Amino acid sequence: MEKLEVFGANTLKGQVRISGSKNASLPILAATLLSDKKIHLSNLPNVKDIATMLLLLKSLDTKIEYIKNKKLVSIKNNKKNKKFVSYSLVKTMRAGILVLGPLLARYSKAKVSLPGGCAIGTRPIDIHLKALSKLGVIYKISKGYVHANAPKGLVGAKIKFPKISVGATENLIIAACLAKGKTILSNCAIEPEIKDLVNFLNKMGCKIKWIGKRTVKILGVKKLNEVNYKIMFDRIEAGTYLIAAAITKGKIKILGINPKIIKTEIDILKKIGAKIKLKNNNVFIQGNKKINSININTAPYPGFPTDLQAQMMVLLCKANKRSVISEKIFENRFMHVSELNRMGAKIKIKGNRAIIEGNTKFEGAELMATDLRASVSLILAALTSKNKSIINRIYHLDRGYEKIETKLKKIGAKIKRLA
Ligand code: UD1
């Protein structure tokens, strides 16, 4: 099994180009099932989760052609797709459940494996299912699968989500695009990736309009067009490299992003002491010697993203005083804490709060990655420690970070993949 070897304690300097967003690509790929017209997608990141989603689409008989080193993908569905998604395709990647909405919209029938739990919590799909039932879907869960059908096809409805959910908002927006009549969804997640999905769907001929901060109106359509679409940048990857600069007191220019989208993260990094300059599609960051402590709550967008919580925790271990992070999205997302404590951090967990003592000098160790963002937080800690760290189970990392060793090496990190 592959591992990473990291030697740290050097300042990162240079430029990093940010890849396309994994979390925008996944729902957009699922949404391609709505149409039998040609779809060209560019700026897809070359990461494992995208490869898994493409495999999943292939298993449904979608034709996929890679052009230009997997960065541009041409997708074409026949008049008919298969409607069955097996456990083997959903078990490593929960986003597989996003094909439920489009399959039901187009064929009124689908059998999709339940994603099951994962390292960061139980992650149910009850909100997706209850909302789909309001569009006319009847479902039962049996032997680990959702068996769903819509006897009269999907019919538009007014739905208020009981809780803000990124995946449920995406599934329902996609499903409503082909439903009869009008759907109004309120209490929606408004992550930038959802806005990207909506832009893609509208470009394809769907009729979706934001009519309130968290309310969206969708008029069902019958015909869709061919479409070329460029996926947005990965804001979590961008945030990770900004934190890497702050942690190593480095100077990094982050290229290919829209700074407005990551305003919350930029404001927090400024409060912590980093110097930041914004320019069109770039951000320049210079880490400060003194890192100020701060208290942070994770929250749905535009709040601080849970997907950057582990990385931010490593930075706060280096702060001048105690900080507190409250995890408000996933109850169990502190798997990285025990590994960080093994490296010398002093972090205590109380319920959904992590109390982080500052002034940590990380010491390299042999470590175990437990989920995607936890893995990268271990790299960040290892980058500040003089001795060697070995990080095991990096397949988690490969799910979502494109060419991470290459990008980090280019800005001066001593990092190597071991077979
Ligand atoms: C997405 C992101 C993930 C990110 C998360 C929160 C993708 C592929 N994944 O995950 O990286 O960490 O948003 O920003 O985009 N919930 C329920 N019932 C449901 C659905 C969700 O109780 O039916 C709960 C979850 O357990 C969690 C909260 O709602 O506590 C938010 O989850 P959700 O926004 O749905 O996350 P995902 O879409 O799975």
C-alpha cells in the first residue's frame, strides 16, 4: 500500500495552480444522466472520486470519451440507461447517491445502493428520500438498496428542507429539472458548487432561478441541448494551500481561483495574522511569524467549511494561545485529532468542540490517514516538523487532491510517495 514520506520545517514558496472542483464535478457528472445530447466537461480534476463517478456512469451505459489527459470528457447517453447502481460503486464514494434524482427524473425508476456510514459520521440520506417522495417518488429500502419509482413520473412541488444539506439540494434540483410543472425548494444549501451545478443545468436548457437567498424555483422542461461546460475551481484545495503557506510562514501565490468565493477563509487567515493580497484570479499569501488564536464554527456556506476544519486545526496548533473549533456539520469529524496528538499537539475533544492549545512543535511520526481531509491535515503537520513522517493509507488523499506531491514539491516541500 502506498505511503507518503514527508520531511518538514522548510518554508513553502512559489505558485500553485488550483484544479477543478471535485465537489462541483460530482453532481454535474450525475446530472448528465438527464440528457441524451452530447456534453463536454472541462477542468475535471484527475482524482479517484471522479474516476469512480465515471465508472458508475459507464455501468449505467453512458458513453465516456477522455480527451486531453482526462481534463476534458465527452459524455453521451443513449435513449435508455441502466437504472441499477451497485454497492461496489457507492461504498467508497457517497456522492453515488446523486444519480438517484436524475435517474428518477428521466426514467421514473431506479435501484441505488445505500452509501452506508463513513469515517466522519453516519451520513444518512433521509432528507434526499423524503424530498423526492414529495415529487411523487415511492421508495422502499431493502437489503441495502433504495428501490424507487414514480408511477406518474415526477411532479413539481413546494419543498422545504428540514436541514441544510448539500447533497439533498443537488439531488432535488437535478430531479426537478424534468418534473412536470414548477418546483420550489427552500432552505437550500448554497455552496458555490451548487451554484456551479445550476449554471451547468441552465446552460443545458433547464429553467432554474434563485428567488431568495436559500430558495430556488425550477420549471420542468422536456428538451435539453448539447453543452460545453468548464467546472469551477476547487475552493477546498485552494484553502488547503493557503493554510500550508500560513503554517510554514511561506509566500505562495494561488492561481486560477475566484477570491470572492473564499472570502470567509481569507478573512479568517487575515485575523490569524497572514498577509493576503487579492488580484483578479489569484491570491498571494505570506505567513506571519506570530499566529493569532481564534475560535471557529464550521457552518454551511457562506460559513467556514467543515472540509477545511482539519487543516485549520493544524494551523491553530501553532497559534500563540488556546483556540476552539466547533464542528457543526458532522458529529464525528475529529478522527485526525488522535494522530495530531501523537505528533505533539495538545487537543481535547468535548462533544463537538475541539480545544486546541497553541505553541505546538510537531514531531514527525508514523501516521494513519482516516479520511480525505484528515489525510491532508497530517501532511500539513508533517511539513512543520524537522524529522521524518510516514503517512499510511493515502488512498483517502487520492480521492480528492490532484497531484498533491507534485504541487507541494514545486513549492519546496520535501515529500515523496513510497510504493
Ligand atoms: C457534501 C460534500 C462534503 C462536505 C459536506 C458539507 C460533496 C460530494 N460532499 O457532502 O465534502 O463535507 O457537503 O459541506 O459535495 N444529513 C442528514 N440526512 C440527509 C443528508 C444529510 O441528516 O439526508 C446530514 C449529514 O449527516 C450532515 C449534514 O446533514 O450532518 C450535512 O450533510 P450534507 O450537506 O448533505 O453533506 P454531503 O452532501 O454528504
